[in-house]
Amino acid sequence: MQVTIERLGHQGDGIGHSPDFSGPVFVPRVLPGEVVEGDLVGDRIAKPRIVTPSPDRVRPPCPHYKSCGGCALQHASDTFVAGWKTQVVRTALAARGIEAQPDAIVTSPARARRRAVFSARRTKGGVLIGFHAPKSDIITSIPACHLLHPDLLAAMPALEALVLEGASRKSMLRLNVALSDGGADVAVTGGKPPDPRLETSLATLAGQHGLARLSWEGETIALVEPPAQIFGRARVTPPPGAFLQATKEGEAALLDGVRASVAGAKKVVDLFAGSGTFTLPLAETAEVHAVEDAAGMLAALDQGWRRAQGLKLVTTEPRDLFRRPLLPDELKPFDAVVIDPPRAGAEAQFAELASAEVSRIAAVSCNPVTFARDAALLIAGGFRLDRLTVVDQFRWSTHVELVAGFSR
């Protein structure tokens, strides 16, 4: 079957039509305008042959691209990817009747990812660690990955030793690894149940390989150096496996957008505050109230603030904002709001913000669709979308992030 690709879907697959098939045809790793051919299985051409390539097609820089599922768009030029991700945001907003002209997209450089979740298992010959192949449970080794920070790749020998020691032949491990000031911070799930002998051997390996911290099935096995992250003037040690922005460059772009949207505010409330990514830098110029459901992250934020110098008052509140959003009366003391919800967005909280007296909101999102839904609530409540920046923190993926500023 031969198909002309009309557009890319949100997951990066090409979408086209053929007179020989009644519905849309999905094709991986192609670009709009390309003519491709191949065998149709269901509604998908899994192994397309490019008949007419797009001028935006480039040679993927990473040798693992064909077999690894970690990236989806390395075959596209940077200019195309930037335009496509920006259009994803515009399209999501347009579906809610919102017109927006985003600022120039901010893209993280290659080899900048400072955290990743690897899959791993023992094999007859040793250990296999990497990312899953596209739409598969097969693990692809990635020794020359162009996405990960070199220091993250340098932790592979340590990860291999941990898997060899702590994995059964039948288990699939997940290794959550983040770079920190103290070294690699590793949290493992799916391994053997920890017992005294295993804990001792794992702790020894952590020390031998210079890991900052090793956690196993939620239990800290070894703490060699505090795995601190720097948020503004504060050093924070998040709990094992806690959320961390994927790149320093992406975090800086989001923080710049947040600061611009709440500039001049004296009292700010930070909703879904995490370990203080935005709270602590904002505390350099404003009092901040941080609200977060995860008690461990909130405790890390508080400790980081108490040890820092030159910050204004930071208070914390453990609260499930999905079940108990802050109400308009509770929002009255604040000049501005920062909100960074998970992918599902925060519809209930945005509904309360729309009817509150707060005048400025900085909204961070990793899902343009739920952001558009929540932004429509603010606009219906009298807010205006003042600024919008698209952030390509997950380079070569279909993942899109953004930071927006609203005012009444």
C-alpha cells in the first residue's frame, strides 16, 4: 500500500489515507508530505519505505534510534520539531476557542537529560539496561545515547552491578536515576525483596561506585552523600524517586516564565509545589505558601528553606488539591498564584481560581490538552492570557511543556 502522510498525530505517528482502506492509516517515524509504502497490518504500516522524503527529514544522530523507543522525532529537523510542538499547543487552545501566539520555543540541548527511568533485567550473559523498543517490551541498550547527560551514562556500570546483585531472572526492574550535587541518586523497584544480606551487598556496591543514594523498593539502603538539588539559593534533598525537571535548561525556562508572570507580587501561593522548584527561587523576593500532597517532598522543601540564607518566609501545607482545592476565601491573602499540576491538569482548582480575587496566575503544564481546558475556565472567569512559552524539555520526543501567564 502507498500512502501520502497528511499530518502527525500527538504521539508522533504520521496519519494518511488510502483509497484501498476506509479509515486513517498510521505510520511511525515519517513526516507530513512524505509518500511511503509498506504492508498494512490493521490500520498501521509498521515498516514503511520512504518513496518521497520530506525536505525536513534528517539523518538521526543517535545510533540507537531505530531500535530504541526513547525518542520519536530524531528523523525530523529541529526547525520542524519546534514548529510542530508549537502548533500542538495552538491547536489544543483553538479547540477551546482560545487564540494564542506563543513566544519562541525553548529547546533543551542534546545530552542534557539529568534524570531517566531505565528498564533492566538479568540475562544469561549478564545484564541488559536501557529503554524499551517502540511499542514493545524488548529492552534496547543505549551506550551511545544522544539524549542523556554523560554523567547519567557514566552511572551504567553501577546500575549493572545493582541489577546483577538484586534482580531475579524473571523480574523486570525499573531504575529511577537522577543526577545530583552528590552523585547519582538511584531508586529501584521490581528487584528481590531486601533482606540483611542483600542490603549489605547493595550498600557496598553503592559505596564502591560512588552513588549519592540508593533506595530499594522504597527503602533507603545507602546514603553516601546527600543527593541535593539546587533551587535558587536553597539546597534541597528530595525523597527517593521524587519528581525533578528533566533538564536544567528546561527548568530555567519554566522558572523564567513563572517569574515574569508573578513579578512584583509580595505574597504568592505555589500549588503542586513539589520539592520547591518554583517556591524557593520565588522566596528571594516574595513570601510563598507551598501546597503539595506528597509529604516527603514538602518536608524536603521546608528543610531546604530553613537552611538557606536570604529568603523570605516560606510556609507549607500538605493538601490533596484534587479533592480539596483552595477556595476563593483561602486565596484572598495572595497577590499571585503559581500552579504546576500533573498531566491530568487541575480542573477543580482552576474553577476555584477563576472565581477568586487573585489577579495574576502563572500556570505550568506538561499536557497542552488539559492546559487548554483549564485555561478556558480562567478566561471565562475574567482572566486574559498574557504570555505563553512552549518548552521542549524532552528533546526528540512528542512531549510538550509550556508556561503561561494570566491576569485579570
